[in-house]
Amino acid sequence: MDIKHSIAKHGTRMGRWIGVALLAGACAPALAGNPMDTVGAEHNAYLGCLIAQSDNGARKGTLLEDVVDLCGYRPEGSREEFIAQYAPYQPTQRDLRFGERVAPFRKYFDAREAAFLDRIDRALSADAQSAAEIDAQLAKIENEAIVQLDPKSQGGQAVLAGLSTARHSLEFWNKRYEVEAGAGQVQHAKRKWWQVVLQVITVVGADVGCAVGVSAIPGGAVAAGAASAACSGGVEELWGN
């Protein structure tokens, strides 16, 4: 997936969101670059857009609908086909671990690819002492996956897309849960890591599980960034309750 092509495909407005997401990234560097990093960058861009719409009171439909109607995503097929195809990926439970979320998709991965999914699950641990510790673990896994997995295979793409989403999502939600409270923003101002860790890894796990599941199906990777943003239980949790 080419980042410039993706930005062009989604138009000037979405290009600005994606550009901000790429420039703001502070994740530890991945070895030689993750060829699926567009997925994580787009995830954060669409997530930022959805939250901005929520902050402004502009949300009007489901997250999948709003990704298209408010955030400028242009699906390969029709709007209705996009919504119907990815609606089954929307989380119905918020408290599942990443490993539980990807369990229905395990059949799409060989043993080596599945082992990386297990390592992602272990990295997204409530026992971690900081977001930086989780990111360092994910960076190590990502570097090894870049070397060991075939980025042209469906399973390899899905694992790499999941790792990109994991690191971008972790950065996004860790910052979001710790921002200063203000109008329309989350009221979890400046809490300590131990106060947010379970919320962070639960939301990140949902984002990543969706990115992996969508990327595992033929042709799904191109929509994984948008679909995984729409899958995020974080938006509904923070503004929907």
C-alpha cells in the first residue's frame, strides 16, 4: 500500500488528516519501515476525524456511516456495500482481549503468522508499567515481523497491518486519555498510567483486532484503516455513554 496513493484516493480533506497523523507519530522506529504502515496512519486519521465530529456534535450515523459521510472515505464499491461488508467486524463486547477478538480469524494465518498474533496479545498487557513499555515490545515484534513475514501474503499483510495499527492506536489513545479536560473532551484529565492502562489496552485491542480481521480477507487491507477506526469502541465509550 502506497501512502501517497492512499492520500490521493481519499481526497484533500482526508489527506490533511493523514498528513497530521503521519507527522505527529512518535512511535519507536520500525526496522526498514513497515510496508503496511498506511493502515495505522489512516486508522489514526479517521479516528481523529470521527472524534472531531463528535466534539462538534456533527455525528449523525453509525461510525461506519460517518467515516464515509463525514470523514471523506471513498470505498471501492458503494457506500452501502462498504457498510454491509464491515458491519460484522464492529465490536459487540468491549472487555475482550486482542487474542479473543482475532480468534475467529485464526484460520487465515499459518503457524508463524499466528505466533506473531500471540505476541501482540501478550504485549497488550495490563501488567505493563507504561505505554512506552508496550510500544517498545510492539516495535520489537514489528521489526521481527518485517524480516520474517511475506508482506505480499494475505496473512503477512494482516499481521503487519495489525502491528502498525497497534502502535498508532496506542499512541492515540494514551494521549487522548491524558489530555486536559475541556469542552467536549474526555474527562479523564492527567490520570496516572495505572488508572488508564486497562482502558487503553481494551480500546487498542478492539482497533487492532478489527484491522487484523479486515486485512485477513482478500482485498480488505485497502479498507482496514477506515474500518478499524469505525470499529473503535473508544469513540462510543467516551462520547456515546
